[in-house]
Amino acid sequence: MDSTSPNIVQNLTRKAEHIRRRSLEIICSAKGGHTGGGLSSTDILTTLYLHVLNVDPKNPQMENRDRFVMSKGHCVEALYCALAEAGFIPDSLLEEYGKFGTTLAGHPTKKVAGVEINSGALGHGLPVGVGMAMAAKMDKKDYLTYVLMGDGEQGEGSIYEAAMAASHYKLDNLIAIIDRNGLQISGSTENVMSLEPMQQRWEAFGWNVLEVDGNSIPELLKAFDFFKKNKNGKPHLLIAKTVKGKGVSYMENVAKWHHGVPNAEQLTQAKSEIEQRLETMK
């Protein structure tokens, strides 16, 4: 079946709304989290875990599974909710997020089924992903490695060392994604450390680069399909243009929601907006 068929797109869109709603609930329950970047990356995580990745929730350590690294590990709430939606962990476990002694820490940890590495020290995810992709080549395995980075993270020099290595070793089994929402903890990325021209920069490093609407599931599906089929000796980068706080009107493109936590009234409003969208999908 065509991966961009209306049924697949609608199902993934519905699942993304469930993940948004659940992410907001656990952030509010824990009284802490990274709301804006989690919401901006929700469509990416949904598309990957519920359609693209070759993984098995019943066998998380399946030998030839695709690898996923959440380099922007501070947005872990969206990842945990995607893992629950995909069946790696029970939804009830999400209630433990932020509680003393929980396995659901504030950054991804291998104690959680479906998580490959402890991540969140910005700039580390792509170098680790390069190592995973190199291992697949050396072992003659056909799994793919995906790495999700933040755009504020692009100020880390280790990313560009990894970018050079990935090109040098012709890692066409590596797919990196930048959640390009334009905002980081201290404001606009272009004011903090200009990242443009992003596409030309990565192309100069020897990567295949596509730019899509990162909150459009059909565009994400097409891009991932293209990268899977395009084995030309170059690593792949998807610049996913997203909206910080996507799906909650008062959060969208507002820098303070990088790690803002909604109060009870704000949570009710956010969930109401999500429910209204879900109603239109019935």
C-alpha cells in the first residue's frame, strides 16, 4: 500500500494528536518538561515509530532493527508518549514520569524499552548515530540509523565532525533530521547563532538534503521513502520546518514555551483544541 494513502495519513495524524495530548498531561503532572520542542517534533516521532522504523515493540532488541537516537533528548516527553502509542511501554507507565525512582527520566535512558542510548547531551546524538551506521556497514547489516536533532543544537561543533565522518565513510544508511522550529531556550536561533544557509552547508559536507514541512505527515512519509530508496553513497539530512508548540494556539512560535508548563486552565484549553481536531477526523 502507498505509504501516503489517505487511510495511513489519517491514522498517523490521529495518533499524533493523541501523543500531543498525552505529552501535555504528563508534563503538567510532573510540573516540568520541554513542551514547545516536544510538540514541534511530535509529527516526526509519530511518523517514525508508527510507520517508518523497522522495529518490534514485542522484541525491542531485535537484531536487525532500525536504530533511532533522540539527540534532542530534553524533549523526552514526546518520545515516551510515542513509545507508549507504539506499544513499547504501557500507557500507565507514563504516569510515573517525573516521579522519584521512575525509569522515565528527564532524558532518554536505555532502561526504557525502545530507547537505544542515553541521550540529551546536545551534540552527541549524531556522532553516536555515525558509529551505529558504520557498525551496520562493517557487519554487513541492512538496518538504518535515524537521528533527531534540534536546530539550537546545531551550534555544537561535534555535529560537524560527525557530518564530515558520515560523508567520508559514505554512510547512506544514516538519516539525520533537524527539527527546524527556529527557537531555542534563549530565543531565535538566528539571533543566538545563525544557522543559515542550512541546506547548502550540509550539502557542502557531502550529504543528500531535503527540506519539508515537518508538521506535514504526507511530506515526512515521502521524504523518508525517498531516503530509503536513494543509496548513492551519501548520508541523508531532512530539514523539517516545524512550529514550536505546534497544535496549541497560545504556544505556537512563542519562545517561553520551550520549557513552559501549562496551568490547569491552559491545559484544559490545549486539550480542547486537540479534541476539536480529533472530532473532525471521525
